[in-house]
Amino acid sequence: MKRFKGTVILLLVLAAVLTPVALVATGALPYRAYVVRTGSMSPTILPASVVIAEADQYEVGQIITFRHAGDRTTHRLVAVNDDGTLTTQGDANNTVDPFTVPTADVIGGVTAFVPRLGYLVVYLQNPLALGSLIMCVLSMWYIGSSDQKREQKPEKKPSEKIPGIVSVQVV
């Protein structure tokens, strides 16, 4: 019964963690998650943080995530230009970015971030890493279940005869 409860609890925890992740990853919600890979937003957002960007929701002064040069960048929106493009700047940078961002390239405004969660996200993007994590979980489950089996076995009493040993009586 203990093993069944433990399995149910594990499944519930996995569902609680994986459901929001799946909703964000599949685009079912208007949010996207990205890993910040540089220090251009330090000290506000450190490298390896995960930012959550809400689609089409941003304003001047807010941190935004956008596409630039084939990559995603997260910087602060400092101005909307007369031609409709945006001027951005990293918090750690002394000057504005040397390019402007078309509004079509804006993914969204950053609504939240989780420091250092990016390490885990980048790790899990590797199929071998995900496989190793699954193997670790299965190994721990197997070891835990075999420990319970050992505890349930009745102990042998010393008075029991051991096969293969002949007892001799001295007269």
C-alpha cells in the first residue's frame, strides 16, 4: 500500500510540474519561456535565468524579448521611434543597442523570470540528458522498492535447520 501511495504522489507532482510547462511550450497560453544566455541584463536578470514573455504585451520601460540576427534577445524597451521601430538597451550596457527592432520581431513583454532555472532547461534539451534523468528516477524507484521487499521478508530463526548441514549428537 505504501508503494502505491508513493507512486500516486510522484505522478501527481509530475503532473503539477509538467502541465504548466507543456502549456507554455506548446503555445496553448499566450506566454513563451526563454533562457537568458548573456549578462546584458545584469543585475536585473542574470545569465541562465528563464524569462516568461507575454505575447503582444509591452510598453516603454518594460523588458521585452525579441528576434534579432537569428537569435532571441531580452533587453529593456527604451523608446518607440517615429517610424514604429523600437529602441532597446541591455541594463548592463552603457548605450542603446546599435539597431532598432521592428514591432513584428517582438515576441512579448517579460512578465516574470526565474533565476538559474536555465541550467536545467538547457540540460533537459539534450536527449541524452533527459534519458539519464529518467534512468536516475527509475533507479531510485527500483532501489526504494527493493528495500521495502527486504524489510517485509520474515527473518529466519536460529533454531531452524540449515539445509546441507548435518547435526551430530554426542553421546
